Amino acid sequence: MKVETGLVVGKGLGDVVADFTHATGVNKLADLYTNVTGKDCGCAARQDALNQIVPNILPG
């Protein structure tokens, strides 16, 4: 039995979290926050910060 996780070697933690939020639809809450308040949710900054801290979640 083969299970595909969608994780890619060399993908940063921020990218993995972003993929998860898109796959589960959680990112829609961030979009709603931005639309209602007019303020940026900060998702891109958090994604970049996580990628800096853990650049390769699955090192080759």
C-alpha cells in the first residue's frame, strides 16, 4: 500500500503548514479576517519565518 503525503524533500516547514491550511480550508479564515478588517493576516510573514527556522522538513 502506497500513501502519498504531499510532503516534498527540501520543503520548508512554513510551506508545509501553508499546504495543510490550503488543503483543509483553514486559509479561508485568514482571507475572511483580511476582508473584514482590511488588515493583512500576516500569514506570508509567518510562513517565511518558519521556513527560515526549519528550511528542510525532510532533508535529502
